[in-house]
Amino acid sequence: MRIAVVLVLVLLLVAPAAATSTSGPATARAVLLTQVSLFRQGKFKAMYTTTYTPTYRAHCPWSAFKRGQTALKRYLGPGFTLRRVRTRMLSARRALLAYQLLRRDGTVAGTATFQDHDLYVKTGGRWYDEYDGKGC
């Protein structure tokens, strides 16, 4: 009986720690939705540090990333819509995303197809946007 109580207490202490270490977007699609949310709020630094892999950040320094996101925000305008989000799983830890961005007036502002290789990877139990050779 005493061993069972100790085991339950250990599990209760360990479970929250395990849950927090893997907290974050549970799918590649969820990463994209998180990025869109942070982008709309102008939280580029939070987006850069929490949704992109270290490999991506090594190829795209913060100053270049911020410059690109600021320009993209001007290009898209105050209201845009993300639609037609599709995921192609390459493996259990790698996925490609395809999607469209529409301006408020309904015109297509950008399209990512599977051939564009917008790559996402799962590391340590959560998904991140990975460097896919397209620059920043």
C-alpha cells in the first residue's frame, strides 16, 4: 500500500513537468495558426523565438526577420485571411504545409503549395517552422 501511494505521488509530480516540456503547438497546422495570431498582434519577436527552429534562426537573423515581417504586414494590410490550410506528412516528425493568404478585399496575397516546401518539424514533442532553404 505504501509503495502505491509513493508511486502515485511521484507520477503526480512528474506528469506536470512532462506536460510543460512538450507544451506548444501539437500539429504543424497549429504552428501556422499561432504564427498568424502573433503576426496580427505585431508580436514578431515572440513569433521568431517560439515558432521557428534554431536552424531557421541561424539562417535568418532577427533583424532580417523583423524587416521582412514588417514589410509583409504592410503588404497584407490590416485584415487578411488564412485559408485552405493543408498538411502533407512526410514522416512522424516532418510535414509540409500549403495555404493561401487573402487580403481583406478577397484578392489572393500569397500562396504556399506543397511544391514550395514550407517545412515544419517536430522536436521535443512540439512542432516548429523549419528552415526550408527559401531565405527569411
